[in-house]
Amino acid sequence: MVHVKCKKKYGLDGLTCLWVYEGAVRKALLSLKYKFAFDIAKELSQIFMEALKFHDSYPIIHNSSVLVPIPTHPLRENWRGFNQSAEVGKLVARQMGWKFIPDLLLKRRITTPQTELKSDARKENIKGVFSLGSDYSLIPKDYCLVLFDDVWTTGSTLKEACKVLKRAGAKSVWGLTIAR
């Protein structure tokens, strides 16, 4: 949960990051993203789910949730062959019994990979790149939306995506990442 004094109108209602971005977790995520090791997605999601069930936030976000993966730009997804957040997220949603809406958010323009930028540049790089998918003029208001991404570094990506969802009427938006 976000502390009452820290809460912002269009900000996340909470954030869950399960692991530190180092060692085997870092290696697995980098292999999935840049070495096209797609098989890692299934194994990673199973381990992630087991850990999530024992995390403090599990009781808060497990009811009536919709998992929304952070989108990649279509050109980058075509190059990679998949969106790693959508692939792992789909498996997580299925195992949790959550709805899964992979196209609720769209990435409108291609950006410099966040990993190549410092904190301030990340915020500017991602500013205004997300929009609602054309099929979604209304956000499912009775659900907790769970924005899913692989890594939280500065939070710029999840925060920007959250703004779009909250401005569209979402009541509750949580961030969920594999690592931080």
C-alpha cells in the first residue's frame, strides 16, 4: 500500500516487487528479453507465483484483479518476437485466476530502452507514450488493475502507465514486478 501522505491522484495504489534484480533473477530476465530464451517465461512465472503467494501484498491484490502487462512498441515486439511482460503476465494471470487484458494499454511510439538511460532521462523518455487500446473506452472500474512489468528501476514506466489508466477512470491500480 502507498502511505496516505505519499499517495498521488494518478499514482499507484501499491507496488509488489518480489526479488532484487541481481544474480539468477537478473540473468533469467536478460536472457528472456535479449537472448530470446522464451522457455524461461514458463519456469519464471511458476517460481514467481509460488513466491507471490507468500508475499505480504498477496491478500490485497488477489481478488477481482485484471493483469495488464506493460506494452512494448509493435516494432520492438516484432523484432523480439514477443513481449516478455505479456508472456510472463499471461501465465501469472492464469495461475492467479485473474482476467488478462494484454491490449488495454498501447505504446504509441518507440523509445530508447530504459536500461540505457539515467533516472531523469527515463521519466522524459517514457512521458506520454502510453494510451488506451482502441477497444477500451471504459476501464473495468470494479476490478483492481495490476500493471505487470519485469523490473522496477526508477518506476517511470509503471507510473506513466498508471496515469493513463487512472485518467481513464480506473479506481485501483497496483504495480507488480518480478524484480527491483
